[in-house]
Amino acid sequence: MIVCKFGGTSVASAEQIQKVANIVKSNPARKIVAVSAPGKRSSDDIKVTDLLIDLSNAALNNDDIEEKLQKVVNRYQAIADGLELDYTICDVIAEDLRERLQGDKSNEELFIDNLKASGEDNNAKLIAAYFNSIEMPARYVSPKEGLVVNDLPERTFALPEAYGNLAPLKDTKEIIVFPGFFGYTKAGILRTFDRGGSDITGSILAAAVEAELYENFTDVDCVFSANPKVVNDPVEIKEITYREMRELSYAGFSVFHDEALMPVYKIGVPVNIKNTNNPSAPGTRIVPYRPATGRPVTGISADSGFSTLYVSKYLMNREVGFGRKLLQILEDENISYEHTPSGLDDISVIMRSNQLTVENEARILARVKNELYADDVQMRHGFSMIVIVGEGMRNNTGLAARAATAISKTGANIEMINQGSSEVSLVFGVLQEFENRILQALYGEFFAHVQA
């Protein structure tokens, strides 16, 4: 059995959904299809998810919602018309939206989540209806039928029992069309996954049915060794390990959500990233292990929007529990951290800047100064993390020196260096303004003589 997921651009229009149907039909093993909400049809278009956010905000503000509601329905209507579907499917969608709009508004986050999730949910209903109309027996399955997630306030993740609940889907004779992006708590509350949530849903389904393969269809032929918007004609990656992909996804590779790897990683289901618009292209396979290629670096990625909490205190290394107390202050503010490079008398905690506000930043600085008696405490913003990834790095001497030399030639200062114990990645913290120059310099250092 193959589980396949189709992203927003793959299901944005009637023409795209026809391509999806042809892909699914071409291989009888493709029995479970996870789908996103309709994405952009062109660069200046609006995603259905964004239309739904606009609609939910209008409802919360008690504004007139009819025009915004109609914009959402019209997107589905255009798809249904192009697929020559009966109008009843759009009546079902409009009724579903009105029902959600009448829902409980006491928790604004959950109300918005409920509206946003209708994008995937209603698209799955429409796609299942289309499959049946062209004699591809299909059945829409709601996440209510088994995708159990945890309760607030933690970020959303599937509970262990979800996999057992969904396992019977492997015995299906029909094509299952399953909406991505959300699940339900045991109390029946809808919760959405983080960005790239449909990737997560597809991965959960693939793990639950112990699929032979998880195909993730998007709008690019493969994963590249660097961002093609920054580096000209980067090398294509044919095969990559889970660990390598996890590191690259973390630092800006938007092709595949890093959290989506966890379910398939646990049981070893390989992933194939493919292009809906060019399904014959082999794509990129993500596997547990791969043979050595002789090339130490598989990919280079970069992500901006980081801040650093710098703390200095003489004899910090002698103080038992200092690190725990520092991280407890961040936990109290519901802030996660990325890296903690340290010395004898100082430590830096690197975090995503979007978790910080003027208020919580002031509280953090005051608490570190007053409760931990720090000699110096500062919060600095505007950093990027540059990540070099490769399974072959551990057996390659001088790689860090090569990278540092390449970075120095750009005129940038390295603010932080961190290497994981697995030696699969090397991370450099730099000022955001140097990000693209450094990415280009590192690509030139490690890939300049590699044939695409």
C-alpha cells in the first residue's frame, strides 16, 4: 500500500485535481490520499486557508460575513464546475461553513482552527465526490474516525492510540480520501497541526497502515542541495536520510515539514517527494540509510528570525542547577529553545524571535538578572542559522575549517558554532543580513565541482 499526500498547489483547481486523479489511478497501490486545502492557482492568488482566516476574524469581530463566506464557497464552486460535479457538493460545503460559524467563540484560537480546518475537510469531500464521478470508488474519511490528538495548551501531536485507530484503513478496497492538517482530542475538540500540517497527517496515516511508501506530492521535482532562489541551479538530491532531511527542514527547507518525519521514521517507511505536475520525475527519496557517495555535504540551508539570550556570570560552571533555572524561566514564558552554546562563565540560549514580545522579553531579562544574579544579561535579535548537513561529515576532517574560511570571505562574523553529537550537522549563527551571501559562499565551497 502507498499513502500519498497532495499539497495546496496540487489541489488548487479543477485542472490540478484531475492530475491528482490520474496519478492515483495510475498505481492501484495508492489507496490512501491525504489532501490539503486549495492553495494558490497563481502567484497573485489567495489560498483558501487565508480566506478562512479572514472569515473567522470577521465572525469574531461581529462584522458582516456574507461576502467573505461567499468568497470561500466560490473557490469550491469553481473547482466543482471545472470537474462537472453536481451542485449538491457545494451546498454541503456552504452548510458546513455556516455550522462552524455558529460554533463556540469563547476560545478564539479553537474557533479559528475549526474554520481553517474546513479548507482541508471540505476539499477532501469534494475530491472523493470527483473520484466517484469518474468511476474511481472512493470514500471520504473524517479525522474524527481515529486521529486522536492531545489537549491544549501543548502543540498538537497524535496520541499513540491514533495509530491503532487508523490501522484498519489498510484493509480498504476503496480509495480513502482523508483531510490533512487536523485531528480531534478525546473530548471531540478540533485541533490543527503546525505549519505543513497535511504532511504530518499523511505521515501518521503511512505509519498507521505500515505503508510500503509515503509519497508527498508538491510543486517541485525534488529537494535541492540549497535554496534555488538564492543559489543558481543547485544540485538535485536523489536520496537523503531521515536525519539529514530533519536537519535541513528545520533550517528553512520548506518542501517537507520536519515534524512530518517522526511517524514514518519510527517504523522505517520511506518517503518520496514528487511533483504533481511532473509525476514521472523520480523525485527525492528519504530513507533510513543510504550508501556513501564520497561527498561529505548533502545540503546547505538557512533560516532567519532568531534571537539570542546571552547570560554571563563568573564561576557559572561551578553553580549546580544554573542551566535548569535559566531554562525554567523560558519555560514559564512558554518559550522553546533551539541551541545552548556555552563557555565556563557564559551561556547563550538561541530561540525563535516570533516567541518574544516586548513584555515577555522584559520579564525574562529581569528574572535572569534578579533570580540568577547574572553579571550581564542581554537579548540580541536579527540572527540567521546556517546549517550544513551530511551523513559523510563525521568521517571528513577539516570540514568546519573549510566552512569557516568560506564564511570569513563574505565579511561576516560567526556569532555561534554548534555541532550535534550525531555529527550530521554543523550550525553557524550569523547576522541575518549576511544569510544569502554565506549560503552562496558555502555552496561554492562544497558543491562547485559537483555535476548536477
